Amino acid sequence: MIEVTPKAVNKIREAFAKEKVTGGLRLGVQGGGCSGLSYLFRFDPKPRATDKVLEFDDVRIFIDPKSLVYLDGMTLDWKDSLMYSGFEFQNPNAKKSCGCGTSFSA
């Protein structure tokens, strides 16, 4: 399963409100990035028939079955510091990740 921290849920909710999004957040994995795989992170109006739908309060997250293999056990968090503000992927399936944290190899 995937965990989304309360800080991350609040940031997703804020982004939905700012962009006037209905639906959910599509979280996935696609080929590319400097380490081989990169995280997919976008708004989606509705889940696909085969998606796993996770709900955290009023925030829905859609994950396709192929991505779930790479994301199972991951925690999505929000970090806010002087050096970095943004989502952080804590993925136990990542054997190696790039410096920016948005791509990895499994």
C-alpha cells in the first residue's frame, strides 16, 4: 500500500483548489529520467477501470496496476525547508535514485 502524509494531503488539496480540479491525483511510474524510471504526478478527472483508488480524507489518488508494483510501500511526503520545498518520494523499491529525487531504478 501507499502512504500519503497529512502535509502531502494538504498540499494536494491546495493544488486541487487552486487549479479548480475535480477528480483525483494520478500517481504512477513511466520510463525516463536520469535513473531509468520517473514518477508520474498529474491531475486526472476520473480513475480508469483497473486503477487502485486510494482515499485520504477528501483526496483521491489513482494508481495503475503496473505502477503499483514499483510504488507499493512508498510514502509521499511534503518537505518544506530553506533549501527545498516539494513532494518527496520515500520509495523502498528504489535501488538507486537521482539527486533531484524524481527518478529512480528498481
